Amino acid sequence: MINKRLLIKNLLAHNDENSFYDKKRKIDIGQKEGKAKFLKHICALSNSNPKNNSFIVIGVEDEDNKIIGVDFFDDSKIQNLINAYLTNPPIVQYENIPFPHLPEDKVVGLVTIRANESLTSLRKNIWKYYGGSVFFRDGSMSMPKVFKSDIKDVNSKIVEAIESHAQNNIQYTLDGVFDFMQNRKDYNPKYMVFKEYFVLCWSGEKKVVKDEVFYSRVDIELINEQVRLFFSTLDEVAISYDAHSFSILEYVQLGIQSNYKYYPLEQTIIKFSDNASYSIESTLIFNPPQFDKKILHHIYNSNNALLEKLKKGFDLNNNELNDLYNLPDTYLICYLNLFNEAIDKLTEAKPYLKPFAKTYKKYKEVLRVLRKVKYN
């Protein structure tokens, strides 16, 4: 089993960007331009490496390889995006890799691309790229080409060697468990062993609501691979497990006028097999709450007025600050109730919410919910 943290270190230490490896400071697939560029790189790496894995490391400075990290990104539907926009899509996996020196809410993103040995191209237009475009890697650049040139398989042995040097061992596993137990000691950390092989650590702050047990500040890591499977500082999560699987049921708290409820959002089941393999299945089970349209019109207009005050630099009173804290949630509710322009207002609000740390955290959580809903 490959230790993904070691894999990233090996990629950064021994290779400049090339035809099987790219690095980014960050990506933004919530915007059309960022989504288009991400798809271009996936397409180019897949076409340039038809017989071995390719990688994109996210959260690294380009000049000196300094690891700065990015926000945890748990979008389990990223393959849906790939399938929607690419013909002959590769298999793409996005994983969140914690590093000891990073803040607890930061990780390094690792994108692994496995080509299907067929030519990959854009299925339809996106941003300034036209449907039918084909991309290849030319050194460290992803470049368009009008035909498939002969690709010599020069990378398989190199990639095999890098992955071989990143194999896990008992010391790395034990170190990972001890690090997790120490770093999460305030949130009841636990470790579990599945199939006498997989070591999973998890922690969370327990909370009982009407006889139901939820956890907040949940952190779940698969220690064998140094992969963070789940992390949240805001959401409520129900956890269950047996000898063969570990299940996460994520809830989102939504409401208006102090009437808030927990709504199931997504269920993720990690299944462990006897042949030293595992699978992760995520199912969106979100049923958006519906509210009175007159009340929502009032809230929507109030949000817009509050946003205008922020844009003009006006100070907010205490009541307005409370409304601002709920602004991301209420824009989300409006959007889910067919106020389609609410998502544009939410995007417009982003730079003005950054100075308000708690509100900006909520904003990022709302974007995560929107990504899951849109991909389904």
C-alpha cells in the first residue's frame, strides 16, 4: 500500500513538472475558468501517459516547492465532472493528504490520473476551449494538438520506482497513529483495525440531540495511506461501523428565523475487503427544505441590501452582523428554492466575507454543499 505523503515528497524531491506530474498552488473548479484549466491538465496528463499513473499535487509553491496546503476538499463527485466534460475520460481520484506542519484545516491535494489508453478530448465547449480539443504535455505545459503523436512509454519505470519508494511500513503506520492520537487528544481520538490490515483513526466532539448522537469537529484518517477521508469544523456527523465497514452520515443544519433543523446530506461507506483493498461509496441523500416564498423573498432582498452595505464599506450594527453570519446559509436556501440568481449573489459576496472569519467558514461549507448537489 502506498503512503501518499511519501509519494508527494518523492514527486517534489526528484522531479520537476513533466509529462506525468504537475503541481499547483491551488485550483478552483467552482469557477468556469478554473474548471476548464483543471480539465485541460487532466486531459493532457492522461494522453501523455497512457500506460501509467499521472499526478497533480495541489498546495505547493511553484518556485521552491514549499508546501503551503489548501482547504480540505471532499468532493466525491469529481469523477462525474470528468465524465461530463471529457470523451474517453481517465479514472481520477482526489485525496487529501495531511502534513504535520500544516494547520489542522489544511492538507495537500493529490490528484491521481489513470488513463484508459484511448485518446481523451474535451466533449463540449468550456471557457475558451472548444469541444473536440485534445491536449498533451509538452514539458511542464499542457498544450493543444490536432492529432495524436506517437507517445513513447518513457515514464512507466520512473513512476513505478517513485511509487515503490513510497510503500508503507509498520513504522510509518505506528508513527501515524501516535501523531493522530496526540494531535486530536481534545476530541476523543480512537483507532480501529479492519481485516487485520487497515488502520483507521477518527475523532469528534460528541453531541446528543433528541436521543440521537452526532459528532462535530470530525477528523477521519486512513493511516496506512496517510489520507484524510473526512474533516469538518462545522457539520454534524453520525458514525457507525462493523467488522467490515465504516459509515459516515453527514448532516447539514439549515433554517430561517431561528427555526433550524438537521438534514441528511451525504452518506459515505468505506468497505474493507479481505484481499487488502478497500472502496469508498458516497451517496447524496439530500432533500432540500422548502420554505414559504414570501418569507424567502424578504430574506433574499435583505441579504442583497446587506451585501450592498458591505460593498460600499459601511459599518454593520450587531443585528446586521448576526444576519451576515447567516447570509451564506440563507442564500443557499434561496437557491435550493429556485431563486437561481442567489448563487450569483453568493459568488459576488465572497471577497466581502473574507474579513469575517466565521462567516467565511460558513461560505466555504455552503460551496461544498452546492458542489455535491450540482454534480448530482
